[in-house]
Amino acid sequence: MAAAPDKKGPSAAQLSSAPGAGGAFPVTRWSLVLAAGSEPTGVDRQAALESLCHGYWLPIYAFIRRRGHAPDDAQDLTQEFFLRVLGGSFMARATPDKGRFRSFLLGTVKHFLSDAMDRSMALKRGGGVAELPFDFDSGERMYAREPSHAETPERIFQRKWARAVLDAAVGKLREEFERDGKLDLFQGLKSFVGGAGGERYTDAAAGLGLSEPALKSAIHRLRKRYRDLLREEVAATVADASEVDEELRFLLQAISTRVAEVR
């Protein structure tokens, strides 16, 4: 299970001071999409957009479910929505001044749903239209774990978005360990990404065959790399470097139960 920062994990200030925070802003997935505007999609732009959509479909599905749509209808609507996004029919609304991919998706799906009653569904599962490979069974199980009280669709979207970003960073961290042939080390250390200590250091060190000083050094490197990867993942969803730190603060707030309404 992917770990996320908790009270002992990286703070917004720590994340802001990560290497590269003050450097040149790279051409990332969302900035690449925005740079092309509404022009015909190029290969790089299309790949960047597909990567973002596949990484962040679950918050949209959860939003649609919380708006009152049954699972089957929500799956159809989610498929249709992202096919329209990937097809370019909504991209004219994506402009650099709107900044975040998160904000673009939320605003666009609201508009999409407001028109849903005025049109026939363009996509029906099994209707001969290629489906996007979203794991809706897993998505429905995760949605079912949401609190049953009357929480707004926007707040559900926020929390699912934050979790998707954090999980993506942890997933990339795992891939790096696996490429280096150190997957067992990652499995032994992953619970420390979000903060742990005390007697757990002793148990973990024994399980990994490390001294406690060596374990603490490994955890320090793990957390530093996690912070870097998290910044990179956030940067990929905003259009300008000036938005990264604010978006990081949003994530750390949204993952808690005290999340504010979406801006």
C-alpha cells in the first residue's frame, strides 16, 4: 500500500526546499499540453495528455458517483468524459492562465455533467467504441470506503486527487528501487516514507539486516527522493513553477479531513 505523509512526514516547507525547487521549470506533461493549445495533437502532446488522464481518472469517477450516478452510469460517463478530453473536444478550454490540470478537469467535468441530460450517451460499454483501460472495480471499492455522511463531490474529488498524486510519487519511487534490484529494501522501508520511529527502527533494522544508523541513513535518502519525486509529479500537473508550492500545500491539506472547499 502506498504511504503518504503524516504528521511526521515531509512538510510543505520541506517540500518547497527540495532540490530543483528554484531551478528552471521543466517542460512537463501539463505544460506540454497547454503549450499546444487547441491545435491538432502532436505525438508528444497526446502522450502527455493520455498519461495525465490515466493517472487521474479516479477523482473524476468518485466525483461523478458522489453526484448521484449509479456505478454503471458513472463508468459510462467517466469513459465518455475522458474520451472527449483525449479527443480534444474540451481542450480549447485548457489555457495556461487556468494553471492546474486539477482545476481544468474539475471545471470541465462539471460542464460535461450539466449537459449530460441534454444528449444521448455517446458511449455505451460493448457498443463498439474502444474503452479506456480504467480499473472500475478497484475504483468502486475505493469509492465505497469514502465516509457515508453528506460530503460534497468537490471534497471527494480533492481527497482522491491528493491521494492519486501521492501514490504516483510512491509508485515511481518503488520502480526506481526495483530497477536497482532493491525491491526488498523498498518493501522494508516504505512504511517510513510518511514518518515512523521509536521501536520500529529496531524491528526494521533487524528485518533488513542493517544497523540502526544504516537504516536511518537509508530512510533519510528514501524520504529525500520521495520529496523530489512528489515535486516532479506536482509540477507535471501545473503550468508554471510558481504554482508548485501552493499545489503541494493543497495536497497536504486535502489529504486530511479538514479540507476546504475547492478554489
